[in-house]
Amino acid sequence: MTTIDPRQTRAREIVEDAISKLRAMGMTADGAASLLCIQGAVRVEDMAKRKSNVEAVAQFAEDVVDDA
């Protein structure tokens, strides 16, 4: 059985709240998520961590989604 860290759950709630607020301003869901992604990236000061994050995002972009 896997346990979920309550901090991870709270962090997801914060992100979802931010996306909801941006959507209420008229942004699309993709636009809101993209804005958070970029705004988060520019705030990462450690260059190695920034590169690691970019690699992770690039991997998400390449992953095949199975809609079946």
C-alpha cells in the first residue's frame, strides 16, 4: 500500500486553486497551466535543477497517451 504525503496533496490543491483563479480571469486551462509552468521555471535559481525540470517536462511531451 502506498501512502500519499499530505504535503503533496496540499501542493496539488494550491496548483488547482491557482489554475481555477486564472481560468476565472478568462484563461484557458492550457493557458493557465502553461503560465504556471513558465512562471515557476523562471524562479528556479539552481541551473542544474532548472535543466532537470526542463528534461522532465520534455519527457512528458514525448510520452504517448493511450486514450483507449
